[in-house]
Amino acid sequence: MLSNGNKILNPKHLQKAERRLKTLQKSLTRKQKGSRNRAKARVKLARQHEKVRNQRKNFYHKVFSQLVWQYGMIIVEDLYIKKLVKNHNLAKCISDVGWGEFISMLSYKAESAGRILVKVPPHRTTQECSRCRNIVFA
């Protein structure tokens, strides 16, 4: 979520490729260990995972170059990703976004463009107003 109200939606690359990954993984487990066909299936599975990784990186580069040249100062929450992933209901979605890589690439892009990146602790960054029930950014 940006300060002007714009949202950057998650393209969910892993979720879209999940069916293909599932079939490749199933194919790999059915092959006999040490066979050439198993090696071929392993390479196909690795390529599909690499494709997902490359799609995610490409998305990051496009978004970050846009953010870095549009804003002089970028402020992000310093989230505790390891603790968030322990929630089994959200773990796959959080991993699909790749917040750790997101923050590290953003800091790299901001540094190379001469912009300022500030990480703030997540405590009390968003609160609900007791009177009007609107969300207030502290």
C-alpha cells in the first residue's frame, strides 16, 4: 500500500504455477531413483521453479524502478517474516510474495538510485480510531 492510496497487487506467481509444479513433482516421485528419466524429471521441475523465481524477480524490478524514481524517500515496515510464516494459514501466501527478497531488492534499488529507505518497526503503525472507527496511520 502506498501513501497516496495505491495498492500494489500480488501477481501470485507460485499459485498460478502450482498445478504444473504438482504434476511435475508427482512425475518425479514415480520415477526410479538413479534412472535417467528421474534426472530428466528433476531438471523439468527445477526449471519450473526457476521460472517462478524469474517471474517474481521481473515483477520486483518493474515495481521497484517505478517506486524509486517516483519517490525520494521510501518507508517500509520491518516485518518479522519468520514469525509470520509460522501461521500455517498464511504461510504459503507470505512465501509466494517473498517479502524478504522484496525488502532486500528494494533497499538495493533505492541505494543505487540515491534514494532513502527507512525501515520502521511494525508496532502501532496502523490503528483504529476509537471515535470514528477509521484506520489511522501513526
